[in-house]
Amino acid sequence: DSGVTQTPKHLITATGQRVTLRCSPRSGDLSVYWYQQSLDQGLQFLIQYYNGEERAKGNILERFSAQQFPDLHSELNLSSLELGDSALYFCASSVGGPNRGRNTEAFFGQGTRLTVV
Amino acid sequence: EDQVTQSPEALRLQEGESSSLNCSYTVSGLRGLFWYRQDPGKGPEFLFTLYSAGEEKEKERLKATLTKKESFLHITAPKPEDSATYLCAVQVMDNDMRFGAGTRLTVKP
């Protein structure tokens, strides 16, 4: 158990709908990362938050948004869903941030499997 | 642009047949290089972090090494339970981790 909790584990929804994925980081971790992994594809970086602020952005679609709350949990919102959005969505957390020392490795949750029908 | 390339894409070994996986990178300001193991449908499991050229880390049958341009994950006398996809990622300064596409390892008994 990595200590990172993602809910729900599975989600089936229709095209055009909106969903929210939730992530609770490990205790003490300030950074949260979101990744998308489509079937037989690599991990695509979406977005990173550090202590409530957006830190880095990857190839995240405009239909997707995220935030990190004061209690450090994070939510990824996916709207106007398309069939191609079906994927595993992973959240990871790490201690790391600006001017941190080492120990910046990230630990992953078990993912949310999103199926758009 | 920062790039992370893993090779081979897939590797089939017999039990006990040692080999190495490669991760080459072109980034500026490398803060750390990470190795993960991922089983199908599961989240990546952290294995190692390497910070500077010449560094080595070991865990059971796995050993990771780092040079200025690439990292190797050496697998000694692998067992079927080592079958998984092995992912390499780089972190640049305080920013995100960028992953390679992975090497899918199959170890046959």
C-alpha cells in the first residue's frame, strides 16, 4: 500500500458527461501529480500541484481541470467526455517542492479506471 | 525538449537469464531519475531514485545505475514474478516527472 488513495476505483459514464476523480496524498506529501494512461500507452503527465498551487502543466486538455485543496487532497475534473478519454487515471504524491532536498520520489495510487460509453 | 527513451520496448527472458534495460534521457537540470515497476492495471510501484552520475542502487535481483546520459536497470537471475513493465522517469528541477514508454519484461519459467 503506497498510502495514496484514489476514488472511485471504477467509473462508467456516457459521452458528454462530467466526472470528478479524487486523490488523497500520503500523509506529509505536499505535491500531487495526475497522469493519464490509455490502453497500452505510457503515462502521460497532466498536471502537478504543490501545496495548493499549480506547479507544472503537461498535455492536459482544456476540458480537464484540477485543483488541490487546503487539506492537500486533489480532484481532477473531466468534462464533455469523449470515448477517447477512457483510460486509467493515476494520482501520485511526493514530499518534493521548491528548494527541497532529496527524497522527491513519487508514490502512486491504484488509479481510477474511467470508461466512457 | 526533454526526452526519455526506454529500450527495448519488450524483452523476453528465460528464468535465470540476466539482462539490462536502458533509459536514455536528454534533459537539462536533472533533479532525479526514477525507476518504477508496473503490473497490469495497477499503479506504478517505486523502485529506485538516482541523483548523480556514478550512483548505483540495489534491491534483491535489481540494480540501477546512472551516467550523464542514461540509466540501466540490471536484472540478475530473474524469476517469473519479475515479469512486469519497468518505467523510467526523470524529474527536472521542481517540476513534473516525465516517464518513458516502458519496457515490458516477460520471464518464462
